[in-house]
Amino acid sequence: MILLQIDWNPSPEIFKIGSFAIRYYSLMFVFAFMLGLYLMKKIFINEKIPIEKLDSLFIYTVVAILLGARLGHFLFYDPEFLIKKPLEVILPFQFSPTFKFTGFAGLASHGAAIGAIIAMYLYSKKVLKKPILYILDRIVIPSALGAMFVRLGNLMNSEIIGKATNSDYGFVFKRLGEDFPRHPAQLYEAISYLAIFVILYFVYWKTDKKEKSGYLFGLFFVLLWTVRFFVEFFKEAQVEGREDWIFGLNTGQVLSIPLIIIGLYFMFKKQSAK
């Protein structure tokens, strides 16, 4: 049974020069955005959309996801910090007590989702000249893969940890000074998001569901936030005192429920006559 226990103690930094460090977490974001760009290029070519419109999509997406995830984290989990140190929320630096590069540590997936939807609305109006659901139905495919990379980055950082398994199974997070195994909740989510990506990729390329406006977007929301809802049962609450925030559910679960409902609406809504 000891084979089921893994002592987990990687350094979160690939290398460091002074106070500047390249972290695995940052590298995971690079992988996510680069693969997302590659996948969207394939989709644009398939649908005969001018490739030059891809550059704007990349910029809108990167800015919106980082800003939305960052603001979302502090709005949902630490609003006091947002009020006291707004610049440290927006910029990847710590200004007090000493100045140093921190990167964007503390990102909320719910905030990223909201930011991405706002950005896709602006992109669809200003650049693509198509309905917002058209781009949302397609951007969710690489988004699922991006979510996988983010959780792998969390695993490398030994953060967003799972609850103790009370058995020989699990990851022992040595970097946290622990000697007991926890659920590798980050890995549970990463594997689930990879499966969601495969499902969305198959539905887009092998079925006609992409012709139903909003279906892929809705499917993504239902699958991703359902996974998030159930994995939260295995995770430590990210905010002390929020383990049973509302009706025994934590913050992540409460925020996921309306997004699942929104997804179901888009999957099963009737299409307007053309």
C-alpha cells in the first residue's frame, strides 16, 4: 500500500536570478496560452476566419483571464487585501514591506470565467463581427486544456491542497512541513479537465453540435463546474471559516452552482428561427 503514497516536495521555481524567479506555475500558463493559440488557429482555418484576427483574440484572452482571475480571487476570497493593496492585486509585484517580483499568485477560476466572457463580448463586437456565442462555443475548447495546466501549476506550488485521506493513499506535501497524505485534488481536477477537453474537441470536430449556438459553451460550463463542485469535497477550504459557507457548501461550490445552471440553459435552449 505504501506505493500509493507519494512524498511531494518539488521546488516551485525552475531557476532564480536575484528576486526574479521563473516558476513552474508561470510556465504552465505559457503552455496553456500557446496551445490555446494553436488550437484556435486550427478552428479559424477550418471556418475560414482571417488568421490576422487571431492576434487580437490572444491579447483579449490573456489580459481578461489574468485580470479576471486575479480580481476574482480577492473579491471572492480576500476582499480586505483588494482594498488595502489594489496595486499588488493588479501587478505581479509586492511593494511592502519590501519590493519584489511575485508573479500572479492567487487566481480564481470563477473570476477568469467572468473576465473571459466580458472579453469575448468585446472581441466579438469590435473584431470578429459575429455573435458572442460563436466565439464562446470555440474558445471553451482550449480553455479546458488551459484549466488543466493551471491545476498542474498549483500542484507544483503545493497549493490548493486536498484534505487528509486518513490512510496510506495520497500526496505528502513535504514543502508544507507535513508528514501525512492528502488527496491530490489538483491532480483530480487536472485529469478531469483533460477529459473535458477531449469531449469538447470530439464534439466540435466530429458532430454538428457546433451549429447549435451556445451548445459547446453550455456543455463546457456544465462539465467544468460540475467537476469543480465535486472535487471541492476533497479540498481544504481556501478561506478559513468558509468550509460550510452556505448549506454546508464552501465558496467554490456555491459559486459553481449558478454557472452549471447557466450551462444547462445554453445546452437546451431552443434555437431561434433563422
